[in-house]
Amino acid sequence: MNRFTHETNGYEQFPVYKALKDFFDSYLVNRDYEKTISLLGDDFYGLGVHENSAVEGKEEFTSLLKAELKAMPKAIDY
């Protein structure tokens, strides 16, 4: 079985890669909370999102994200 890496030809076309890239680009690079939230399902549950805590649902994550963006508005490269 071949291993999938960032060097695999066409890796950009994998749906999971596209979804994660869209999420992290909107969240970290563009710092666009509305776009970031729009990419989450209604049953979102995040572990380790914030200092030893978990968030349940879009509303809770939105509150956390808005507070983070207020404290750290600059882009974060990843």
C-alpha cells in the first residue's frame, strides 16, 4: 500500500484535503469567522479547541472564535 503524503500527485484533489484547507485558510489565515463557521456541521464538537476544553456546537465555537479574533486578529500561517 502506498502512503499518502503531501508529495502524492494530485493530493490537492482529495475532498478531505480541500475541506481542511478551506477551514484552516478561513480560520487562521483570513481570520474570517463567518466563513469558518459556515464550514462546520450543525453537530460540530471540538476537542482541544481552547485551553483544556471542548466546545459543543456552532454557537459555542462562534463565541470562542470571536474572542480569539479580538485578542489575535493577525493572520497565522500554518
